Amino acid sequence: MCLPDFLPVHPGRTSPEPEHQDEQMQQIMAELERTRSELFAERSRRCRVEEELALARAAAAQLRADAHVLAQRRAHELDRAGPASEPASRTTDSEATIARLKNQIKKLKEELSASESEARSLRGTQAGAAAALRRATGLAETSLRELLSGLDQLKTLSSSLDPT
């Protein structure tokens, strides 16, 4: 009668198969933990970027509103004072202020675009990490089922070989 590979070769010594399965299970568990931590880190980073994005949007909206109010105020002052009484320095100051505000808006739009791009990238990375975590979980589940099946087979075989 030929014995299967998973039975002890000598009394007190077992075949290397269960050790290999234990090592494989430990590797899978380590991979699972690593992917979980990566997923958590990516989620945290994504939240921070989305918060920065919201702040940048709010700042851009505020600057646009300020520029609009300033332009209305200047227009009202010009209408009230008349075209002949407006000094050249006042016009130059308002034009400089408007140019400065336009530059700030442009910079904030660039920051907003960069933040949106980074948020999209992080969403993609997070999706990849989640998929890797699902694969590692499935592999761990399969290995655990195989290990438990082998254990049941060993129990059945040992009870059938037991002379008592």
C-alpha cells in the first residue's frame, strides 16, 4: 500500500507540505496586511487632497467675488464722479488691483486643476489597492480552504489507520 505525501514519513517527522502551506499562508497574510495599509494610506491621502481641492475652490470663488465687487465699486465711483474728474492714478491703481486679482485667480485655477488631477490619480490608485486587497483575500481564503481540507483528510486517514 502506497501512502499519500501528507502522511508522516517517520514517527515524529512530517512531510514538508504543511510547513510550506504555513509559510504560504504567512506570506499571503503579510501581503494582505500590506495591501490593507496601502489602501488606508491612499484613502487618507485622497481625503487630504479633496479637502485641499475644496479649499482652493472656495478661495477661487471668494477672489472672483472680490474682483466682481471691486469692479462694481470702481464702475459706480466712475459713474458718480464723471469721466473728466477721474485722476489717472486712480485708474492705474484699479487696473493694477484688477490685474493682481486676475493673476491670483489664474494661480488658484492652476492649483485647482493640479489638485483635481491628483485626486483622480489617487482614486485610481485606491481602486488598484482595493482590487489587490480583494485578490489577496481570495487567495488567502482559497489557501485556508485547501489547508482545512487537507486537515480533514489527515483526520479521516488517521482515524481509519487507528487500530482501536
